Amino acid sequence: MKSKKHTGRIIGIITVTLLAVLAVIMVIYRKAVYMTFKNLTVAKLKLDESVDDWDGGEMLLNVPYAEDSESQYLDLYIPAGVENPDLYVIVHGGGFIAGDSRTRQAQLMYRYFRDHGYACASINYRLAQEEPFPGALEDVKAAVRFLRSHAGEYGYNADHISIFGESAGGYLATMAALTNDDEYMSVEYIGQKEDEEKGEAASAEVSVLVDYYGVAEMQPLNSKSPDWKELGVPPLIFNIANSWMSKDALGGFSDCNSYWMRRELSDMSEEELSAASAAQYVDENLSRTEGPAVLIIHGDCDITVPILQSERLYERAKNAAGEEKVEFWVIPDRGHATDMLYEDSLLERVKGFIEEH
């Protein structure tokens, strides 16, 4: 009898101790706990996963824009009943190692805009497994140039092109929008030779950039980023939230950015990291009269890409181009790539920003 009482007392002490430790952890990391709770309880939008059912216009899937790889294709949606619609280019995310032109977030974006009178092109590009930096960026720029060159053939307005990217796609869209036509242009788009013979090589210039929780800086995208310490997110929380980025998926590198670079970022110099980050091109190519209008959107419960990256990019872009041209929307209680960043009420505001610029 005594033994049972003794065992029960020990179990009770252990239970109380564990609860006390848990309570302390929740107090110390209360912000991270709140962010995790919001990520776990977020609602999902209804999405028919079939991409072949749209009857609102012409749908052209797997259109090649370059000839270096089978990965270099795009999906094009042209709404019926709209004369010469503006073009919206969609760049999917996935940490440079996953995703394609029909990922959930890409679909949520282009489905709204194609149903609201925009021609939409969702780009596929070479992932890190196939081609290291700057392959995917050069693909995106080649796709934009292809789309501009073939506007007359497909029937949309190439004088006003907007580009959207989310997560790693946000980085690619931002870099494509902010770099000049003599940078990252080694991928030849289909029809480029003919255009050059006529002296009409297409530009990758865009009018509007929409950056959703994008990677703005080439820093390690792992639990060791100093941004997570500032945000109160411990390594355990980050690693659980990003378990899809396993060592095998990363080709043995410590994070997806390093895999894409084929070098550990910790081994790269500040100059090298700066050259691969969007901030440098903000300073070089964005002003009140030059470069695209910029809209940055980030959820304040993101546990994959630190919101501080978007904050720094915004401050830099605002200083370069002014508040009339650059906006930053922090969306409360929203995590990384959550469906609720694509609900109609928010996309209506995005559409309004595009139409204003």
C-alpha cells in the first residue's frame, strides 16, 4: 500500500513539475506560442483542386517560354469578354525546392484575378535540385520577356504588367522587378532571336510588384537567423513549423537558400550576400520616377520567413520611391502561406493597388 502511495506521490510531483515547466515556457515564449496557435487554428478556403474546369475564358497550360529545360513553362489564362486585359504574372513559392505553377497559393491568386478581368500567367521555373542560383530568377525574367513579346498573339496588354510572388517566389518576383535588363538575362526566351533581328528584344520591366511574405535578404532561412531571436521564436518552434525542409530535401545543406546557392551562406562574404539580396537593387533601380510600384504583404504570425525582412525591405523601398509608390500591409494573426491571405476582401484591395498604379 505504501509503495502505491509513494508511486502516486512521485507521479504527482513529476506532473506538477512538467506543468510548471510548460507554464514557464509559455510565459517566456508567449509570442511564439500565440503565433503557433494562430497557425494551427487558421481557416482554409474552399478550392477545387482541378485546374481544368475553368470556363471563364481561354486556358493554355504548359506553354514553353524557353528551351533549356522542360521546367520552363507557364500556364496562361485569358478571360472572355475583356478586350486587351492587363497581365498579372504569378510566381509560386516553395523555398526554391518545391512547388509548381499550380500550387495552392498560385491558384488562389490567379483564380481571383482571372475571374476579375485579368490575363494571368503562372510561371514554372527550375528548382534548386535542377539548377542553382540564379537559374530560377533568370527563368522568371525570361518568362516575363516571352509574355511581353507574345502579347499580340495571346491578346492581353503588355504595357502594364504586374508581377506577384509568394515566399521564395516573392524573392524571385522582387528581384525580377528590381533588376535591369542587363542583369540575370542569360536565359533566352522563345522568339528572342527573331525579336533581336528586328531590334525589338522584349524587356522584363514590370509596372507593379506584389510581394507576399517574400524572402528579401539572402540570409540563412533556418532557426539560427537572428530575426527569430528578436521575434521571440525559439529553434524548436521554427523546426516544427518547417519540418518539410528536411536535411534530405535540402540536399545536405543547412537551409533552402544555401541549397539554391550551392554554398552555405555562412561561408559567403557580405558582398556576395548583398549582391544576391533585393535591398541592393532597391538602392540602384527604384526611385519616384523609375521602377515599379511596390506592395508588400506579410502576416505577423509567419514562422517561416521573418516579417522583419519585409519591414526592412519596405523601409528601404519607401525611402527610395516614397509612400505614394510603396505600401506595406501587415496582416494580423496570419501565418506563412495561409489561405486567409488570399480571401476575396484582401485580394480586392490588392487589385485596387494594382489599378491605382
